[in-house]
Amino acid sequence: MGDFFMKVGIIGCGGIANGKHMPSLKQVEGVEMVAFCDTIPERAEQAKRDFGSKNASVYTDYRELLKDSEIEVVHVCTPNISHAEITIASLYADKHVMCEKPMAKTAEEARAMIEARDATGKKLTIGYQNRFRKDSSFLHAICAEERLGEIYYAKAKAIRRRAVPTWGVFLDEEAQGGGPLIDIGTHALDLTLWMMQNYKPKYVVGNSYHKLSQTKNAANAWGAWDPEKFTVEDSAFGFITMENGATIVLESSWALNSLDVGEAKTTLCGTLGGADMEDGLRINGEEHGLTYTKHVDLETGGVDFYDGAGETAELLEAKAWIDAVRNDKEPVVKPEEALVVTEILEAIYKSSQTGEPVFFK
């Protein structure tokens, strides 16, 4: 590397770049954001002013940004439809890539991204920052120690009552590939598979719904939506059977008449114990003929394997990613794991369309 500073380019300067990637990278020591690209030039200019180095470049075409040989790392923060195209081009341009979730619009595109990583030898990771939360880190350590035993039933939960994102291309099926399932359901499923360390699905049955999306002037956290432009599902549910017989139920919604809400949460049921994120982090089991429930204190940051007290999941994600690049480590979020998430989401949509289960080879 030319100097101490790792040079990063941002492709896509919209909501997720401003809300997560750029503020986090700005706090990582030895990182410099030297290039910003957006199809709306004003957004790239604003990103440069807010987060860029003094001589940062601004582009409207990502191909021009990729020509800069000094850029070592690229963050892809565009709509889902272009994740694969831009990621693959960036890898072949000799850049390491952090691509925002979901990995891609389709599983075929996600597989092509892994092929490009293998062909170029560059690093690739996907933006599943919920793995870096305190409760997630603690629970993953417990699962790694097999303290829950064999986890054979789990629930991945991403339920909003009325919080439909009405900006950008969230409601556009062509640009995004889906609604709440691919947007927030993806986080809950990633967490659940990661805890279980089980990435071998056997078959999937799913249903997606366009029910409340057709309501005019509906109550919504971000204002009323236009039913004509709401081309993605408003809720979707999947029943996933794994090769080893384990069951995962996936629930996702942006709009659902339910008070049982929560995002990026998992419930795990094993042979030795269980855990859930419904009321903080709770671990349950039985000892000496009695059942117990333990509430984990996440405020103290006092667990010996967790050194990120006071730091957000987004910042920890950025630090871990830059550390993986700088010190040639494997990224925390492996593309092979993110691919399975995409394959399962795609199977839920396909099952919903056909009314049949979708089997994996």
C-alpha cells in the first residue's frame, strides 16, 4: 500500500451510504474516502463535502471511478439491481469490495460475484452489520461453544406494523427484486443461519402478500404510499427445512396488522437450551429438574470476548472489514454465507409464485 491511509471509493451516495457506510468509515483510523459516485451529481458532491478527503474526486459513472488505481477498497451502496454488475467490475478493477446487503437481486448474480472474487483474489464481503451488535456477538459465542446443543428449530423475525420506506426505489420490484423479505428479512435470516452455522437448505415453502399495499392513505411511519407504485410485497413468510432436518420460520413485513413486531431478531431452540431476542437477550434451559431464564445484561459491555463496548454495530463492521483487508484476514461476513441467504429468499419468492415447494440440489 502506498501510504498509511487506505483509499476508499463510495459508489452510490444515497440513504444507506449516508446512514451507515460513510459515517462509519470516517471513524476508522487510517481510512480516507477519496472518490464518490452517484447518478445524481449533487449527492456525490454533498458526500465529498461531508466525508471526503480534500482532493476527493466526484463521478456519475462508476466505471470512471474504478479507473483510479490508488483506490484499494470500494463500497457498493446502490439499488439491488446493480450490486452484482458493480461488484464484479470493481473486483476486476483490482479493488476489494464491501457490497451492501442483500448480496444481489438473484442467486445467479450472487454466484457470479463469488466467481469474480475467486478469479481476482480480492476480498468481498456483504453488509450484514447486525452480526456486530452486542446481543448478536454474545449469542454467537454461546452457539459456537454449543451451549444450546443441536439447534433444530429457529425463527427469523423482521416484522414492522406500519413502516414502509416510501423513498428511493424501495417499492420498485424491478430495481430491488422484492420488498420487506429481501430488505429486512435478509438480516433476520443471516443472523439465524450464522448462529446455527447451518448453510445447507433442503427445501423451502413460502408465501408473499400484496394486501395492505393496496390501501390508499394508509397510516405509515414515513407517510402515505402510492398503491400504483407499490410493486413489491408488503409481507412474506417462509418455512425452511434444512438438510439435517432443522426448521427455520422466516417472517417479514413492512405493513402487517400485528403488534408482535421486531427487526433482525432470532429465536433459537436447541437440545440443551434456547435463546431469543424478544425482550433483550434471553437464554433459557433446565437444570436439576427446574427450568430457568437468564436475561443477559448488554449495557455493561462486560463480556470478556466482546471489546466493542460503546461502539455501534455499523462502526464495528467497518473496522472489522478494513482490518480484514489491511491484514489479509477472512471477512466476518463470507460471501458464501450471504449467497445461501439470497438463495433461500429467492426460493421463498418462487414458491409463492408457483404454489409449490422449492427444492435445493
